[in-house]
Amino acid sequence: MIRIVHFVGFRGHEYWSAVKTFGQPHYIHRGWDLRAQREIADGDLVVFAFGPSDQEPRVKSYDDIREQAKEK
């Protein structure tokens, strides 16, 4: 069984520091909200960019990350 790695709230250079320490994440959450909390299973590793590991999740959900399509 592999341990799933979740990154929460990463926006800049701290992302690469976390990758060096924990490896590439399986999931990236824009912020800690109830939806992100529901996606965490027992045994998963949750890495927060900022704040304590026991912080309360935000009630309102963050929007999804949108990737822009490259023009051809």
C-alpha cells in the first residue's frame, strides 16, 4: 500500500522545498477546506505550506486549479 501525499496551500518556491523533502505530491489542494479534508484517508500524508497541522478547514471551498490550454 502506498502512502498518498497531499500538498495544501502551496503557491511558490516553498513547493520545491516540500518536493525535495516529501517527493512529488499525488494531490495538490489550493487550500485547506472541507472538500480537501474529505479527500484525506487514514495513512495519507498531508503537507501544509503554512500553518499548523491541526488547523480547522475553511467552510467555503476553494475553487479548482485551472490549467490554461496552450495555443497550437
